[in-house]
Amino acid sequence: MSKDEEDIFAPRPAPTIHVIGQQLDELSVEELGERIAALRKEIERLERARQAKEASRATAAAFFKTAS
């Protein structure tokens, strides 16, 4: 497979829906709404990840506290 063919079939990164600090002047009301919805979903995902890590930390702390 040639380099050109590899480039064609290579996975492409997902388009970025929003960049923090990006200029918002040229976005429509609908585009702003879409970005807000996407960012809310991302915040929820981050909060779930944080809660899972906090639970793991608490479990480990309880284990090592009782193991001593």
C-alpha cells in the first residue's frame, strides 16, 4: 500500500465541536446551542469519571486502613 493510500484509509480524528476560548461572534444561535449541549454531555462524562476515581480511592483507603 502506498503512502497516499495509507493517508486515504487512515482514521481521521473526530471534528472538534468547540475549542475553549474560541471566538463566538460568527456562530449562529443554533450552533451555540449545539455546543452548549455537547459541553454539558462532556461535563457529565467528566463528573462520572471523577466519581469513579473518588470511589476507587475511598475503597483503597478503606482497605489499607483495615489492613494495617
